[in-house]
Amino acid sequence: MSSTILKEAERVMTICNACRYCEGFCAVYPAMGLRRTFSEGDLKYLANLCHNCRACYYACQYAPNHPFAVNVPKTMAELRQETYLSSTWPRAVKGFFRNNGLLVSFVTVLSVCAVLLLTLLFQSQEVFFGIHTGENAFYKVIPYTAMVLPFMALAVFTLVSLWKGFCNQWREIGGTPEELADWRAHILAVCDVLRLKYLDGGGEGCNYPDYKFRMIRRYFHHAVFYGFLLCLISTTVAFFYDHFLNRPAPYPFWSWPVLLGTIGGIALLVGTGGLMYLKLRMDRMPAASKNLGMDVAFIVLLFLTALSGTLLLCLRATTLMGSLLSIHLGFVIAFFVTMPYGKFLHGIFRYGALVRYAIEQRQSGKRDG
């Protein structure tokens, strides 16, 4: 890890720990107040606990252009990027976090082109551009084994990579196996996640995209989080229908898989579109410029995945079904491939930091549970 980033994070936290003006803004400052010195693990923990609400930046009397130049959001964002790199699994692909936006874009284009070309190579144009309705309509374009088995293998690898990365990060921030098994801390952390508690900047909202307090960023994050969750549930229900109830896709609009997927897809489109709009308008001073490519690539990929899935649902009974199915599967593959090696990790690592925070606060007598 870059000693320059660690030294800057230690300098900033030392100044903040002496001042403590921002103690009520988020979880970082109560956690910081339990320490007098900061180890590398402490700094990584605090960096992932930061939700980038930016309230501390605009409230700080020592922010740039003061000689102290305290910029907590930027410093924490840069350190988070380094923790992704140091914790990722397998270690051989940690370089993926450098020029991440470009690499995610390359993987996305490659995945979409590969699925399209392979489908056209092994299917006739009559099938690819034909109209298919009724049971197993999707499998007439892309066979069951070609669609399901590779995705199952990719999903297993992705889950293993995320779990390994999470465990690496847990050790780096000083967590123990016994603490990780603390179910009460997990309950508190899940409650914080479901509410996106620390995206409220102390109660009035984030200072995002500028100095004004707004709740809009929190709302867009809610749309992305719950939209993604609904799409995941929709896919799980569809898998259950197909493999356990012998009810193959496509399903009617009023079925659970389609309803959940439609609501989730629309929420994802609104959330990712809104976050991109805010990111384009944001104040760049408290931002880590080198992280911008990774952030944008993740948002755009998630938006395109939701858009292609929504279009596939609307046009599945037309000649465009084959093309849209191939494009959508390409985006889904790219998303799963890059999930453990991109912006998605911020949610996994932040959850680990929230579990650690719940344990610390309970031990210090500042939080029940």
C-alpha cells in the first residue's frame, strides 16, 4: 500500500481527532474517537466506514485552502481504492483496479460481442431474428446448457471471490474470526445497510453534489440497492419456477418473476441515472479524481444491464428478441466478471466496517445490541 496515502490519512485523522467538531456527522468520528493513534488497519477500517456524505468537508475550518488542507472525503476515497487492491482475491488480478474504468469498458464490449458472435455462429438467421413465444422461447435462441451452466459457474466464482476479498479485508481492519461470528453485530450492520443510515450527513442529507444538504443521493442509492435486490430475487424465483415447479420462462407480466424484475429494473434505471447526473455535477474538490473512471464504469454497466433487460421484457415477442437477449446476457456476464474487481466491492467492504463498528460501539457502551 502507498505509504503516502497512509501518512496523509494518519495526518488528517490526527487533526480531526484533536478537533472533533464533526463528531455527530457519521460513524467515522465516533470510531476515530476511540483511538489515540492510528495503525494501518485502523485507517483502512475508517476509510471503509466513510460513506462519502461530505458533510465534514464543508463544515471543516481546516479544509482547503487552509494550510492544514484537511480533506477527509478525498483522503478516505483514495485509501478505499487501495484497500480494494490489497484485499482482492485472487491476488494475481489486483492490477484490475488500476485503470479500472477502461478495463471494465473493455470487458463489457468483449462480453457483448462474444455472446452476439457465438449466437450468430451457432444459430441460423431465421432463428436469431425469428419470433419465438411460449415456453422455452429464450432457449430456442440460446440453448439451456449454453445459458445456464456458464452462468452458474461464473456465479460460484464471483461469490467465492467476494467472500475471499471480504475475509482479507476483515483481517486487514483488525477483525477476528470470533468477532465475525457475532450475530448481534451483523443484525445492527444489516439494519444500517437497509436504511443507508450514514448517507444522511447527520440527519439533513449529504452535501452532494455541492455544499447544500440534500437527501437525493440517499434516495438514488436506495433505488439502486433495492432495485438490484429485487432483480436478484426475481432471478431466484424464476430459477425456482423453472427447476422445481417445471414452469419454464418466459412468464406473463403478472407473474412474480416479471413483476419483481420490472420494478427492480425501473428502480435501477432511476437510481443509476440519478447517480450519474449527480456525479457529473459534483464538486470535484472533495473527490478522488483517479476513482472517477471506476465509479462511472460501474454505474453505466449497471444502467445498461437494467436497460437491456427492460427492453428484452418489452420486446420479447418481436424479431428483436434474439438480439436483445444476446446483448443483455453480455452485459450480465460483464457485470458478474467485474463484480469482485470494481466499485461493487465498496458495498461488501463497507458492510464489514459496519460490523466492526457495531462491535466497537457495543464494547464501549455507546450502542446496545
